[in-house]
Amino acid sequence: MDIRYFNELSQLHKSLPPANTDPRKLVNFCLNIGKSVVSFGKANPHLAFAMLRCAPSETSSITRTLLAVYISQKANNANEHFIQHVLASIVAVYWISVQRKQIGDKFKPLAARFRKFLTRKQLNIWLDIIVLQKVMFSKNAMKYVTASSLSSIQRKALIGTVIASVGSTQSQTKTISECAANANVGDREFLARLLLLFERTLPLSSVLFKDIPATVLAADQEKVCILLNDGSDEVHWLAPNSIVLSGYSPSTSLKEYLIAFDNNKEFIDARAGKSLLPNTYPLIRPPGSLTSIIDTLQSTKVNINNLSKQIDEHDAFSHFLLSSASHDNRLQLPVSNIKQAVLTYGIERVGDMLVQFALMERLTQHYYPLRALSIQFTTIASHIASILCTRCNLNLTPQNAGLIITFMCAPLFTLPGLKVRTSLPVGLSGYFQPNSTFNLILDGQWHDVAGELAGKWHQAKRTRIMIHQSSLLHHQVSASLKKRACGYSTFFWSSERTAIWDTSEG
């Protein structure tokens, strides 16, 4: 257990900065707390559940709220940078509520100064959540969860505070069920995942194993680790159906749990399986299964039977390819085997299709407010690139053109600054320049970010060069690439104009 993060969370309610703190320093303080919660939750998921489920007297309300919001967002695959800002804004709400109680009306100008700073820095997520300051930590928070005036971000933050306000498993699952019964359609999937999670036997639960009282120390997706409370201090990893929940409220204090967990940490870590919270798959490299397929495609002689077998071994790839081939053949006949799908497109096109599919899966694995719009932008840009490639008679396949544009759009999913915005900052000048498409402050060039990612995904040198020259006009492109790259400014310009239209309509 990371004692530093644990102590920081436990003592948060005692370490708040004073009312006259400079807004910039306050934002940094809140962001540091948000980062600490994310780091603590990643390193100690079992302890995070235990601290959330312990008796309310053993942890502060703000600590429980932050852990509840972290768990609920993480259970729904939210981006960690986005989670950090949501948590930081909740710390800011708590700070505001504490200062208002302490100094009353004298705090109004200081609160106004803080909101003005957030507005100037375009921290819209913070502004949305700060609006909830009067209800977030009140006993009546549950009444406002289903209010139609709330945004999705506000509602999800408020749900976390409501879950934190109840201590037992029974109360938490009941609370989530009540929220789901009256929730908007868009939030039901969020609540459904929470309900499935909290219905499990979680750390600090009191259970019976062969009529012997026990405490759950840890849990993964397939089994639970229990400590027998019969004086033997035996620890076992067991299937959930081999134990019985003996009570909804913990019979072990948080302090006793922490001691038992530390004493058995090596045993727990050695046998723990897949975490209850979703894993993050790295973006800096393609899936191992795809790497082997790429290597096969790049060999001098490709054996179609072996290639088909490799693709068929991975359900996601095979399902995608069969579905695409069934729609793309001229007669639109269902394609029933991978070899037939490979022959429908050809070896080169299949490789580009699989890379694009896997890349989009990795880029979109985490939720953040602009994810849906970024997917729409990338999809439209990719389709435009494929269509123009065909009509302009470029020396590219439509699949290759779509893949290159997908890499060009990848920074939409990777730049931290876009994780905390609620609208795309579309630029209105420099239509042929990727760096001018969005009003963002970048450390480097847009195409440098895209080209670096393409290199890590084993793309050919020619592809990376085309990405780096994508913002050039026809007469500026090197002669060797003119036949291939002359349309790429048009590709990006077209996709940009489409995104501007969609953004203005939305």
C-alpha cells in the first residue's frame, strides 16, 4: 500500500488551502489531489473499495466521494486525465462549501474570482460541477440526480457522491438501482455497469465459508480472497459461489482490514487475476496478435491459408473482416470464412483494414466528453479520403488512404488538452494546415504526433513521409510523392470543413 497517497486522502479534509488562495494555486492543489486519487486507485483497487465500504465514521465524506467517483468513472472506462479533472473539480466544490460555512458572505468575492479564473482557462468541466456546490454534499443530493437540467457530467459526479453517502453494500446497490429507474437513456449503460460491479462480493464484505465467519480482503473478476475470522488467520482464494454473504455491513473495521491486507499482500498479489476495474491497453504499440499478422503480410511470400488461420484465431478481427466483406462484395452475399474475406479485398487491403480497426479500438477505449465527436470527425475524414482516392486516381488503395487519415486524426484522441474540453476548438483559418485545424497549443507539430504513432504501429516509411507532407500544397510536395500525396491537403481540408459544419450544428 502506498502510505503517502493513503495519508493524503485520509487527511484531505484537514489540509484544505485558505480562502484567499490564489486561483492558480488552488487549481493545482485540486489537480494534485485528483492525480493522487487516480494513482491510489490504480495501485490499490482493493483498498479503494474497502475505504468506500467502511463505516462512515472511519473516513471523511470527501475521501469517500472521491473514491466513489473514481470507481464509477473507471468502471465505465473513462480517460484518466478526464477523471483527474472531475475529481479535482469535486475537491474545489468541497473547498467552496467549507469556506462558505467558515466565513459566510465574505467568501462571495473570492468565489467569484475563482469562477472567473476557471472561465478564462476554459475549464468548463469544473464550471459545470461547481454549479452543484449547494447539493453535492447535502442529504438531499439523491433528489437532484434525475433532474433533467443536469448534464451527463454533472449527473455522473452527483451519482458518485450519493453512492459515497451510504455505507453498506445493500444501500449502494439499492441507490444505484433507484438512480437507474429514473435515469436518462444515455446514462443507463453507465449505471448498469456500476450495478454489476457493486453486486459482486467486494473487499471488506462479511461472509461465511463453511459456516466460518470471514472477511473479504480482495476480489478479482473470477474469485475472492478471504481471511478466516476463527483465530487461525488463514487466507484463501475461492470462487464466489463457495461463500455466503453474512451481512451487508462490514464486521471488520477499516484499521483491522488494513493490517490484515498488509500482512497478506504478497499472497494476494501473487494469485490475483484480472482486476474488477477495466484494464488500459497501450496505444504506443499495436496488439501482439496484429503485429504477427503485419509481419506475415510484409513477408515476400504470403501464404493465404496461414494468414487466414492467424486472423481466424482472434474473434474481434475475424468478426470485423467477415462483416465488412459481407457488405462490400458486389452481390452483398454473406461471407462465411476468413479466406473468402481475404480474397474479397486482397492481401494489402486486408492489412490496412485490420490496422485501422485495431487503431480505432485502442484510440476509443476510454470515454471523455469529445470522444463521440472525435469518432465522427475521424470516420467522415476517412471516408472522404477513400472516396477522393478513388476519384482522383491516386496510386493508393482506398483502405490505405483511410488508414493514413485515421493516423492523421489520432491526436484528437491522444492530446491531453482535448480530454477536458466539451467542444472542439475548431480553427477558422489555414484550412490546409493540420496545426491550424484546431486552436490548441502543441509542443510540436500535429503531423509529428501522428507520424510518431504510425511508426510505432509498424507503418511503412513511405506512409510516415506522406503524413509529414500532408499539410503541403501540390507544388510543395516532393516529386516522388506527388502521385500519392497530391490529394492529401484536400482530404484534410474536406474533413475539416465537415467537422466545422457538424460542430456549428451541434
